[in-house]
Amino acid sequence: MALAAQGFARPRPVEAGTRQLNLAMARMATLQIDSVNVFARSHYLPLFSRLGPYDPALLDRLLFSSAGRYTESWAHMASFIPTADWGLFAFRHEATRERYLRRDAAWFREHGAVVEEVRAQLAARGPLRPAQIDHAARVGGRGPWWDWDVVKSALEYLFLFGEVAIAGRRGFERRYGLTADVIPEAARAPVPRADAIREIVGRAAAAYGVATAADLADYWRIADRAAVLRAVADLVDEGTLTPVTVEGWSTAGRPTPAWVHRGAALPRRVDATALLTPFDPLVWFRDRAERLFDFEYRIEIYTPAHKRRFGYYSLPVLVGDDVVGRVDLKADRPRSTLLVQSAWWEHGRPPHAADTLAAELRRAARWQGLEDISVGRWGDAADDLAAALGGPPRHDRTLAAPSPAATVEE
């Protein structure tokens, strides 16, 4: 049910176009953004995982258009959501405003004039990149020169407060505009908090198929667990959710309460193959990934290299209906080579796992315009994978270690 709800029970299309991208986005409800660009930026991968090779330029046009169907929001961390959903997160904008104005009161006292001038420039000039803000202007004809970091912080605060929206990007650099200039009027109408939480909890339940209260809260990072449980009760009363127990899901020896969405389907089988980004909804809540797949997952970007167990940015590997391994990938674009830095198996992998993963890596390399694949020597799946790929070049782990400074871009 969980895999089907996320679209993994569907055969991949022969050719994925705008319609297929929109349908996949609708099933996920939100798409998390991350700036790490080792193999491919994280927001491109969930669509590849579900649809196979597609033209990333199509997704760029959907996501980054100044008057597009989607906009950015702090929905599940930094994420894309349908523009029409902006008002659903008005309760979060207000709560964030109250929290930061209280927590960072000293910053706002010191830089309040800069915040006002940023508002004024956006009102007068329309959406701007941070670099286009007139840093050299003096507030009220006096005071210090503006500091770029202060301008950027002001824009980010106003975005978190819902006063500013993202009007597209140039490359990966955001363009900020006043919300009234970016979000259509009908979408800006704030939805009352209880109604909004009930709506987005229902969407999380549809995206998950079957879920616990913790799962539903995490989908939108809702800290108010009581509000989530009230929303669940309302959804049960109206017939959207049905209480269930799931074998193996327990807390302190007792079954963990769970609910199944009325639209959830139980397919006869799931025969998927996918590389999953760490920020894919299927695995982004690590507790759920462990309950579903007995798969313990952590990202090791900030772990010292000599202490990493699996690699810098390992991607879970889905084969059939289970996570059967993980691979740490890096695109070496100057050499047009996909580097498999490490490869590891999980328990219960099927006999054909190496061949299936090899075929998916070939598709991934072609999708990224890479001609060759090189497999490192780190991990208990590395030799199996190299053999399945037909004996490609091998490389030493220490020669290809990624550098955070080289791979994290903003």
C-alpha cells in the first residue's frame, strides 16, 4: 500500500512528459528541495525514481516559472507545493513569524530599517534576486552600508513569514517577490488552522496509504501532535481514514495505532526498481523507513570520511517491494562518468538484484548524460555490481572522495 500510494506500483511510461510529472507531483503532494549536487539535485530524483528518464528542463519549467503551477514553501522543510495550496500554510507563516520575532528580537531591532527597505524595493521594482537588491543604498540617507548577508537574511525571514514568495530561480538562485506579486489572490486566502491541518493530514494519509500519527505529523513537520490527532479523528468520522493495525508496528509491546486512507490500493505485486534520494517521501522519515523495510538510514555528509559506514550521500535501492541496498553515487562530469563510490546490500535481496541495479544505473547515467560507469571497491555489493555491469573500470575510494565545498551549491 505504501509503495502504491507513492506511485511505485505503476509501470513507468514509455516517455514521461508534463502530464506524467504533474501526476507524480500530485501523488507526493510536495517535493523537497536540497542543494547538494553530487549526482543530481534531490528534487529531480523522485520523478526519475517513479517515471524513469525524463527531460529535467520540463520539470524546471513547471517548478521555476515565475507564474507557474508550483511555488516554494516551508511545507516539509524547503519544498515545492502547488501554488493553489499557499493559503493552507498560512497558520505556519503566522506561527513562524511569532517564533522568530520573539527568538531573534535583537536582530530585528538592529536591522529593522533594512527589512523595511527590502520590502520597499520589492514593492517598487518587483521580484529580485538578492544580488539585485540595492546594497549601496543608505537607509533614510544615513547609517552603514548594507551587508549582503543581512539582505539575504531579511528576504529569508520575510519568506518564512509568508510576506515574500519565490518568483522562480536563475540557476539555483532564488528570485524573491512580495507575495501579492507572485501568488494569485485566490490562493492567498488563509485557511483557518484547524481546517488547514485536517486537509494536509488527509493529503499525507493519501500519499502514505497507511500511516501512524507520527508519519502523518512528519509529512508536513507538524509539531502539534494533538492537532494531528484531532484531524485524524475528524477524517475517521467522515470516512476518509479507517483505523488499522499493522503487523510489526508496535510501541512498548503494544500495536501502534495506524490508519489506512480510503483511496489506498493493495496491489497484487510491486515490481519496481528505483534509486531513492534521501529526501524521497518513501524514506525521508527514517523511523517509517525502518518500520516499512527494516532499513536503518542516515545521511553521512557531515560525518568525517574515516567514520562513514556507507558513503557520503548513499541512495537507497528499491527492487521489487523492498529496499535491498544502497549506493553512493557521484557524477564526474569532466570525465562523463558515473562513479559508484560504494555499494552495499541489505538483507533479503533477490538473486537478480545486481543485474536489476546495474540496469537502473545505466539508465541513471544516460539520464544525466554520462557515458561511462566506474565502480569503486568499497562495500559488499561492489564486486557483484561490477560483474553485472560487465566489468567496467574500477576506481579507488580514496581517489574520488567528494568535497562538501565542491558539491554543496546555493
